[in-house]
Amino acid sequence: MHEWNVDFEPRGKRGQPWLRVEGIRASDRNAAILAAAAQEHINAAQYKARASRVSHPAAKDSG
């Protein structure tokens, strides 16, 4: 499992704010997008979604 930040950009609706969901635990990018959409009770098809993996500096030092 990895931790992801997911940004949702409204499709075709200028001026509407983006939605950012942080700290989503999921195995891959697509699962993170679906989990974030479910958590926020939104229809992911109405948004352009971007997921980026969170890097933890402490995880690199524990090796």
C-alpha cells in the first residue's frame, strides 16, 4: 500500500475550484482515484483526476 494525493479538476466548467484529497491509502494510482472519489462522494467521471504518490523522507532512512 502506498499513500497518494489526488487532485480533481472539474471537466468543462471554468472557474470552479479544484478538489484535493490527501493521504489516500491505495495500491496503485487508479485505486487511489476511486477511493478518493468514494470518500468525497463525487462522480469521478465528471472530473479530470491526477494522483501523485507521497514520498516520506523517514521511509528512506529506515532502510
